[in-house]
Amino acid sequence: MVKPRQADSTLKLIDEYCRYYRNLFSEVRSFEAFTHLHAGRISDIKRKTLPAIAEIMGLENAQGLHHFLTQSPWEDQAMRKQRLELILRIVKARKIVIIINETGDPKKGKATDYIARQYLGRLGKIDNGIVAVVIYGLVDGLTFQLMFEIYKPKEQLKLKDSYLGLAE
């Protein structure tokens, strides 16, 4: 039997963090993409696009990163659950302050999902943009993200009439 190769290393900080999630990836290539994306997100590049991340990580192109995000066999709910369990294990019995923040970012065009004319708290008015609700935890002066959900404007939800009870 051939022993699977070890994942290429990135930065010590990234490798140590990502190893907590190694069990979620059946393929070493998927796990490497996971670590590359994390390294790219904390890098000082101006735009955090897949091609830019691939370039600074020394990858030939961004195809592997794109494949990881769109077709890789990892489960986002399993990752979310494992991340929250890890946070609770680290925090233990310390007091957690929960912070709920709604943020709205102005966007031009309609290429991104869930962009609509809606109230954007950041601007204090109705404008074209995307809105998200983020739940943070605060423990001993350290703030960390717990949950993130993009607000989906009613007119952008694609429900079939049968789901609404309107089918004949």
C-alpha cells in the first residue's frame, strides 16, 4: 500500500491552525488548497482573488483553488461544527460576550448574488448592496467570528410556486 504524501507546508501559524481540520479532507490536494487560501487571506496582497492568492503561494494557476471551492468533497457544515467545537474547547468555562453585527457593503452591478436595493447600515441609507449578519464572540479581550450569514432579499429568493402553496 502506498502511503499518502504529506501536505506541502505554508506558514507555521497557518499549518498549525489548519491541522485541526485535516480530518475533514480526504485528499491531500484539498487540504493544501485549504491551507493556501488561509495563507492568502492573511497576506498583504491588495485583492484577495484566487489568481492573486495562487501567485503569491507559488502555484501555477488558480484552478486548484477554484476546484476546492466549487467541487471538492468537503462539507461546510462539518467544518463549521468542528470550528465551533474547537472554540468551545479552547474557551472552556470563560465568559463569552456575544456581539451581533449587521453590515452592509455597497456594490455596483448585479453580478454578485443577493445584491439588491436595501438598507445598508454602513451608509445609513437604502442603496444597492449586500448585507450580512455576523456573530462574534469576545473572550478576555479577544474577538473572533462565530457565525456568518448573508441576508437574502425576498425578491432574490428563487422559490417555486409549489413551495409557496400557489401550485394548482
